Amino acid sequence: MSRLELRQNLKQKLSPQQIQFMKLLQVSNANIESEIKKELEENPALEEIENNEKETIENIEEYSYKTSQKTNRNSYDFSRESNISNKESFRENLIIQLNYLELNSDEKIIAKQIIGTLDNDGYLRRDLESIIDDIAFSENIELEVRDVKKVLSKIQKLEPPGIGARSLEECLLIQINAIEELDDIKLIAKEILTHSFDEFKKKQFDKIYEKINESKEKIKLAFNFIKTLNPIPSGGTEDLSHTEFLIPDFIIKKDEKEFMVEFTSLNREVNINRSYITMYDELSKRKEMDSESKESYDFIKNKIQSAKWFIEALNQRNSTLKKTMRAIIDYQKKFFTDGDENDLKPMILKDISEIIKMDISTVSRIVSSKVVQTDFGVFPLKYFFSESKIKKGDEYVSSKVVKNFLKGVIDSEDKKNPLPDELLEKILKKEGFDVARRTIAKYREQLNIPVARLRKSF
């Protein structure tokens, strides 16, 4: 017998204004001009204000909004042209290859989001749930993890082999699976990567010999084959030394009293098209309308509303970006004054979200895609955040401070007797850092420093 159940589900639905704001918030200042241009082309009710057309008009005050980016390009020493590579990037190459895949409209959106999220070495390090969240905000599309996994598996079949891998193990396996016919040696290599990767990574070869029922000679040949695979999948199509440039969204300058925050985009102002407002006013005064007039009225009204939302979203974006940047400067004032990484305070997304009184997800979107130019170099905003707070004595310090100290200890160690993690833990604790051995191991790996026995020299 079937049973009837009454369920109540709470579901948050974003308004068109919120979707537009979130979408623009993720766009860098280097690309905001193309977004404005695209909107100008699609919405005839929106127009760009020329420098000689900035007089006010009484009957359009209700519909008038302006973007507030008034930065003089000559006011900072930054050459956009010198930071752009003429060489086709691996991402552009992947986008071209998408044309040969059978993807529906949603899958194309997922594919482009994944490709745009790839790190410069070709790995996908952002988790799939976060990618789903990004697409929900930017495109207002609800997806499941299986949808993203399905598209990711297709991207991982593109060239170069290994692209889109989420780990070194997966990267190497993708390359082996791309080979049409696997001989005995390659099959052994695949087995090693599938079942004995940790032992292979730690060079515990004796354990692999015991685990795999093959001759040592064949296994050694498999080891040699694995070493021929490419650990950096993008390396074949992108010269990172020429393309890994950071184009700033902000310029930070300091006068005698305070820090000044400037945008690096052009001075572009948009407004509601005057003729559309005139037509709207005339049609709205009519007491009766025929079907054609009603259709025109609805069209104009919708386009004006859409233009208002876009301009409001631009203004809100600019205001939020500036507010966030100022909050980061205030929090990390000592670093912005002297440029010493050890002066970075432990700071997490929640700290800034509480200051600017906005959601952590909003701060995350800004931090993940924006870059700032300072007197001490160009930095992505995420550089100023700590992955964790480490206690040192009676205060907390940034994880970067701990990593710098750890690197210094390892650099100065006796290479004939390198320090194992347990001794590194004791040294850091003696200096007042409250860190566990697993944290030492994690930071060491993030610094690309191998374990003690692999650092040993004879």
C-alpha cells in the first residue's frame, strides 16, 4: 500500500540582480571591458557615455547610473601588453578541441568552467562541488557531481594526455590509458600506479617486488617506463616562463598618511539609452494600447530593467571589490608597509567577510580571481590569506611564517644527515610553534621538499 508523505523543502533562489552581481564579481578587471561591450551589444537600452556627452537630463534621473571606475591609465607603471604571451595557451587549445566533442549546452558550460579552473600545470585542484557552486552562481544552473564527472572524463581524453588530472597518480594513469595497445611492461606499470603508487613515490621498491608477481627485470623496466611519463600535462603546449603573468586588478599606492586603492581598468561609463526612456515615457502615458504597442511597451520596459540591473551590478561590484581590498590592506597593514612576508598576520576568509559584512562565498569569489600590484610586487589576493592559524607562544601566526621557518631549517641542515619530520617538529616546537608532525609533513610537501631519506647526499 502506497503511503502519502508531506515534505517541506527550503530552497534559496537567486534574483536576476544577484546572479548578475555574482557573475561580474568573478570577472577580473582585465576582462570587465569585454563584459560591458557584450552587454552593450545585446541590450539596445544600454549605451556608453562619451566624454563629450556627460550633461545631465532631467527626465532620466530615475534611470541614470554610472560605473565609477575613474582611474587614469597613465597614473601607474604597468604595461598590459608586456604581460601577454603571443603563444597559444593550453586552455585555448582545449577550448578548440571541445568543438570535436559531442556536448549539449549544459555540458559545454561545465567544460569551459573546468578548463578555466585548471591550474597552469594542467591539473584540476578545485573540488567538483565548488565547480558546481561556481556554475550555479554564474549561470543559474543546478548540477550534480555526476554531471561534472562525466564532462571531466571527456576533457581528460583530450590532448595533451594527463590534462585535467586531480593528482599525479591520476595524471600518469590517464597517459597510460591513452595508449591503444599495452604490452606486458606497460600493464605492469599500470598495476604499480593503481595498487602501489605510495610505495613507488616513496621509492620502497622492495615492497613492490613482493606485491607484484613478476620478475624484477620486468618491474624495473616498468619503473623506467613510468619515469618517461609527463608529470606536468600542460608542459607540452605552454611555456610557463612566458605565460604565467599576473595582470593586476588593483594598484596600491601609499602617500604619507594612507594607502590609495585604484582600479586598473579603463574609465568607461554606461547609462540608459535616452531614446528608450523617451519611448517608455510616451507609451506609459497612453490610456489604451493596441497589441503592437503593448508588445513594444513590454520589450522596452524589460530592456530598461535589464540595463538598470546591469549598471547596478557593476556599481555594486566595484564597491565590493574596493571595500574588500581596503579590508585586506587594513588587516595586513604591516606587510603593505614593509613587504616582509613574515609580517603577514594569520587571516582567513571569515575575517574579511565579517569586516565587510558579506558572505564568505562572496569574499572567496573575489580572492580566487583578483590580483593586486604593490610596491613589493604583484600578488594574487589569496596570497594574503592563511590556510590555517598556527599558535606561537601567546599569539597566532600565518602558515606562511611557519613554512618560511621550516624551509630555512631544512636549507641549513647537514645533507649527509637530513632531519626527519619528528626532529623538525621538535625544532619548531622549541621555537614556540605549536605544530603537529602531520602539519610539518603537509607543509614540507607543499614546499616540494622530499622526505629526509630522499634529501640525503653521499
